[in-house]
Amino acid sequence: SDTLKPEAAMVVAALQRSYSDVWMVSGDNERTARHIAGLAGIAPSRVVAGVKPEGKAERVSRLQAEGCAVAMVGDGVNDAPALAQADVGIAIGGGTDVAFETADMVLMRPELLSVITALHLSRRTLTRIKYNFMWAFVYNVVGIPFAAGIFYPTFRLHLPPMFAGIAMTASSISVVCSSLLLYCYRPPAAVRKQMRRGGGGVQVQA
């Protein structure tokens, strides 16, 4: 019988809390798939068994047609079509080269905890990008009217070219410093706790 990874149930529970439904799509027979899904905490109604590679991609397409954003996690040749079809394909480290080539994101280690970290880090990165846009927007909204001399006729306020250059440099520096804060990123508490038990870190290649 298949062996469940020790962290599988915890990872499934975390994904269900943060990202709604978790499906298991497998080429194994239905009895085996349902047994493993039960151990991992996946509802029987979310198990699709006995499907070929094109069947996995079809299931992803069906979920997308229902309005779902789908992240597919896999490591084998049979997973490649579904990885390509998904909005985000995530290949587990230690898998096949075909899966690596097809996926949008490759987890450098085989631990399932890396999936949680990758999705969590992606959210943090997107939030940081929005912050950077906000900084750039504020600098331009404040600086461009002064540089254009809009306030000069009435208030005699203007921005000399030298100071405009300084302001532009400050804008770039603030955005870079904001991005560098991602170096301080820490995985979710549950992941850190499990990593301390099992050792090792999490590396992601996008």
C-alpha cells in the first residue's frame, strides 16, 4: 500500500483552512485512493481515482470552469498535463524532469510543508508589490505637480531639478528597501514547528 507522508494531514488541514477545497486526483484504484485520502483528511467527495493523465487535466479544467483558481501539486509524468493546465503548477522536489519543466514553481525539497510555505510566501510577495506601487504612486502624485510648476503662479512653490532628481532616487531606494524586507520572511508558525522537528529548510525555485 502507499505510505502517507507524516506531515500530509497537517498540510491538507492548513490548505483547507486557507485555500478552501483540497482535491485528490489519482491514477490509483478507488479503494486505495479513498483510504489514503481519509488518512490525509480529504473528504471522499473530493477524491477522483482511476484517471489517466488527461483525466487529471480535465478535472482541473472543470474546476476552473466553475470559477476556481487551481493550484496543482504533483511530481510524476502523469501529473504533467494537469500541472500545465492549472493556474499554478507546483512540482515537488525529487519528482520527474517532465513535471519540473511543466510546472510554474518547483519546490527544491520533497517535503509537503514546502507547498504551504510557497503559497504563503507568494501572498506576502504580492502584498509587498502592492506596497511598492503605493510608494511610487505617492511620490509621483506629490512630486509631479511641483516639478510641473502648478503651484508656482499662486504659491511660488516649485521643485528645482536637483531636488526632483533626489526625490526620484529616494523613490527608487524606498521601493528597493521595501522589497528587501522579504529577506526577513518567516514561514507560518506550524511550518516552523514541524521543520524544527524534522530539520531542514524550504527552498523554492519559480
